[in-house]
Amino acid sequence: MTKIIFPKAGLFLKQHQKQNDAKDIDGGSSFTTEIHSDSSLDGASTDRQNRKEQECIRKLKEECRFANISASDIIIFRFACFYDFHFDKARTAIVQKFDDLHLNLRMEDKLCEQFQNKVIFPLPGLMTKNKKHEVLYFHASRHFPATMDTEMLIKNMTYIFNDMSLTKEQCRNGVAMVIDLNHWTFKNFTPECSNKFFKALQYQVPTKVEAVYIVNAPNWFPKMYRHLFKKMMAKSFAKKVLILKHPQQLQNHLMDGCEKYLPVEMGYWVDSSEIIDDFVDMKLHSESNH
């Protein structure tokens, strides 16, 4: 079978060469939990953690079979990992969300149009300083709650989250988001829109958001953040949010050479239109084969 490669999509295709072999539970998958090692843990602790993870996955699969819940093994792993392999929490979340449409989004007409607005998109090849977290970018001044659908904004974001959660390694590592507030005004904001967005950022799909970097914020934003936006977040999540005084400070948090992967909107090198066109083309091609 001939492999089709879309022009200019090299970074995305390289990123997606790691295919997950997840199958539906009813399909008799041979999925097993990978061994999770951490040099900071001694052997006994590592063994205990591995047993905990394997037992959690086993029990979740049994519960899904018993409840006649059709969920792929990678979806089960995503929920388990998101809740740190706490069985009861993961089970409750699966029961509540296994059929959430945000987990099964496809690159169809309205979503394609939403991506063309260049509001939220991935930055292919870019990782955080520890080279664990993939990065997506949110240009907040391009969303106008009065005239644009906030639900489509959330679908835009969760589609990318799903794409960054295709493998067990990605699920473990989580993602980072750069929120660019350049030219952001009160026309780009309503309390209702912000509340929906921050809830979705934390809970909509089981993808760990490990860092949020806010750049180009207006001088009055930190006070607004403390008195409004921070209250929309869990305390543990708020600790992951950093407001950077200067965009150049991103270099302290992103991998060396990050300038090559950041978009022109921030004064760097990458054409966001090309990023989005490549991503949409790749996903349309991938989904047409499934």
C-alpha cells in the first residue's frame, strides 16, 4: 500500500508515526499497561506503582464489560492516567463521560472552519524544557464571544488534546498551553465564556494540562486574573499557570531552539496558516481511512 505524504506536513507525520494499537474492549484487545519507571523511585516503589496501574486497568476493563460500556483501551488508559490510577475516580469519570462527544470529534465542516480562525492550534515539534509536554497555542484575541460559538472553541481545543493523547506516553506526559493575550480586550471576554473555557481546560477530556504560560498580558490583567479567572480553577491547577512579563521568558520554559517552532503572531518564524493547513489535511486524510 502506497504511503501518502502531504506537502509540508513532515513534522506532523513524524509525530504521528507512533500509532497506538488500542482496540475496543469487545474486540478482545491484548492491551497491557506499560512498565512505568522513574529513577527517583526505588525498585520496590516502582513495582508497587506498576501493580497499582495494572490492577486499576484490569478492574476498569471488567467494570466496562459488566456495564456494557464500549470504550477503547486507550480511552480507559487515558481516564486511569488522568486520575493517577485511582480506580473509583477513574470508574466514575468513565461512566459519566465515555460517550462525551468531545472524546470522539472528527475534522468535519464546522470544526474545519473553526481551525481556519487560527484561535487554537498545535505547535508541531515543540516541547517544554523537560522535553515531555507537547505544546498548543491559544491566540485569545481572535475569539469574540458575542459573535462566535464558545462551544466550537472548546471542541477546537479538545480535538487537539485528543490528538496529543494517542499513546500511553503522551497520556502520562500531558500537554502545555501558551495563551497569548496580545491585543486582547473586553470584546474577547465574558465571564460565562471564560468559565466554560477554564472548566473545559481542566476537565472536559482526560488530558493532563501540566503547564499554562500566559504571555503579552495587559498591565491590568494580573489583578483580573487573581479576582476572577483564578477562582475558575482548582487550586492544584492554578499552580500550573504562569503569567510571564515578557514573551522572551518562554525560552526558560520551552526547549532549546523553541524560536523555530513559535508562530509569527509572537514575532517568531512559523506561519500559523501553514501549521493549520497541514494539521487539518493530515487529520482529514487519517480519518478518511477509518
